[in-house]
Amino acid sequence: MSDTDFENEPELLFEPLKLPCGAVLKNRIVKSAMSDSLGDGTGNPTPAQERLYQRWAQGGAAVSIVGEVQGTPGFAEKPGNLVLGPTSDLARFGALVRRGTENGAQLWLQLGHAGAMAYPPTSRPKGPSALDLPGLKCSALTKEEIAALPAEFGRTAKLARETGFAGVEVHAAHGFLLSQFLSPLFNRRTDDYGGPLANRLKLLLEVIAAVRSAAGADFPLAVKLNATDQLEGGFAEEDALAVVAALDGTSVDLIDISGGTYFPGARSAFDSAGRGPYFTAFAARARKVTGKPLMATGGFKTLAQAVEAVADGAVDAVGLARALALEPSLPDMWRSGRNPEPAFPRFADPPEGGVTAWYTMRLTAIGEDREGAGAIGLGEAIAAYEARDRERTGTWLHHFPAP
């Protein structure tokens, strides 16, 4: 089938998807988790964040996933992360839910824990093992601290449901804590959480069981998993396939396949100049070892690519991130055959993290309804992003007690 054929069959993306728990997604387009960095510095949502998720809901996405929401403030990825816990302003979270669930959309919360890559100005990073590497230093979690983690994830999932979120995604990708446990590069433990893959996988399975028990059998539960972390000696495809096979025996409703890590200096698939998608070939392999619904996130840039992935059976849903940062109404456009190939910006020799900063500030512009005011330059975006982090770091440290 040619690209033209795929472009003429957008209806394939707009068939409902029923998950094993019984929940139904209205179509196959998911706004995948991004760290929008729009929390107010005290772990609560802002009006701009509410509006951003409203824009995606109004634009036709079946689900939007709020990226990197913490259960406690100790291991946040950035001071703009949300923290959903006993002291959170639940009215503010409720407002986020109401606006993010307009137009039949669902709003899911991604359960995050940055571990070794927690933001040093607001955290004391800890991972599976102690590391002292350029740009990355952390101490090791104790066995007692590890044992407490599943219940922590479960409490956050239960509170998410009580607050009105329609589902949760356990974040086990991109080099964050559960991904660190899976990776032999990060995880050098010699106890029953380290060594062979069965041990490195143990914490993820415990978290899934705790989340399901806390949130209920009919609550959507997804897992985001790396196909590879793209680091020499790290988590690679054969191990990832074994993890997918293990997830097939759990109560997970959706496996969201992505890749890469925010390890300092690591190559990022998402900054590639290629046309993508990046992980559909792995998803086709994963399809052979699981009957769970699959989603791939990363590199979908055109309508034809998205339709092809679903039509070929590689995935059941497509995760869009940067495409929806460029055009929040892209699902509705694609449904009517408009804007089949959105124009993505190109950056010449961007510094590490620069492209992420640009897209993050683009999300801010959408949330403030000013994305039509003109494209922000890369240097200006980086400066604004870093200045906001500095400001919110001060707010965070004032609001949350020192660990």
C-alpha cells in the first residue's frame, strides 16, 4: 500500500479501542506523556496547564497523558512537575481533569519517579545503584526504600482515580527509576533486585500489582517501556521483548513502546532529523509475544505513518507528542484529511536539551493561547526555560521540606 493509500484511509485511526479492563478509547490517537513543566512549583496545576489539556481534548485526541506526575516531592524530574499526594490542592487537580476530559477525551496520569535523574537542585538523587559519572551522581536506594515504592505508586494511582483521572501510566522508560532498574547499566545490585533480568524486572511487576490493587480492576493501567535505551551496555531489544512477554501475564491494559533516555550525553531518538516512526518495527516483534494492546510513541510525523502503523497491525494506537505540540487539533484535522504532513522545525546544531526546551516553551504558548504570535527562537526558548526552572526551584524549596 502506498503513502497515498494510507492518507486516504484516516478512518482506521478513528475506530474505538476497547481495553482489557473494559474502558473504551474513542479513537487510536493518544497525546503521549510529555514533561510540560507547567506545574506552579508547589506541585499543583496552573491555569495554563488546564488550558493546554483542554486544547488537546477539544482537538480530538482520545487520551492525553499528563507526564511525570510524582507521588512525593523527593524525586521529581523538574520543579514544574505535578505532585499528587495528601497535601495537594485537589480542587486544582479537579479543574485540570474537567478541562482535559471535554469532548469525550480521557485524561490519564503518568506515575513518575526520576530516581537517579531526579533534579539535583530540589532532590538528593537515588537509583538502583550508586553512580558517580560525568553529569550524573546518585546514591543507592536501600532495600527498605525499594520495598516502600509499590505502595507509593499504588497510593498515587488510587488518588488519581478519586480525583477523576480516567487512567494511569506507569513510567518505566526514558531512564527514569523503573527504567533504571531494568537496565544493567544503571542497576548493578547484587540482591534480588539486580543481576538477571528476572530480578531487574521484579520492582516493575510489584508496582503494577500494587497499582492495580489500589485503583481497581476496571481502571485503565498502561506501562511505558523502552524498546532500547540507546546506551552501550544498557537495556536492549532482546531484554525488552522478554519484559513485554512478562507484562502479558499481568493486568496491564496497554503497553506504550518508546525508547531513549535522558542520561547526560545520550543520543536522543526524538531529536533525530529522520522521518520516523522509531519503534514500530520493535512493536511488530512485540506483537508476537503479547496479546495486550500496543502503542508506539516517537517519530510519528505524518498521517500516512500513523495509519500505516495501525493498518499493518504493528500497534493498536499511536502516541503523538511533538506533533501535538505543533498543532493541538491535529486529530480532528487528520480525521477530515487535512494537514497530513505537519511542518516540523529543524534546528542546526542545537545544544543538549535545547530541542526539548523549545517544545516545552511551545506547550506554554499553547496553554496561554498565544502560539500564533510567532515562532520563538531556540536561544530565546532555552533562556526562558532555564529562567523558569530557576524561579520554580526557589518556590519548590520553600514549599516542600528538605529531604
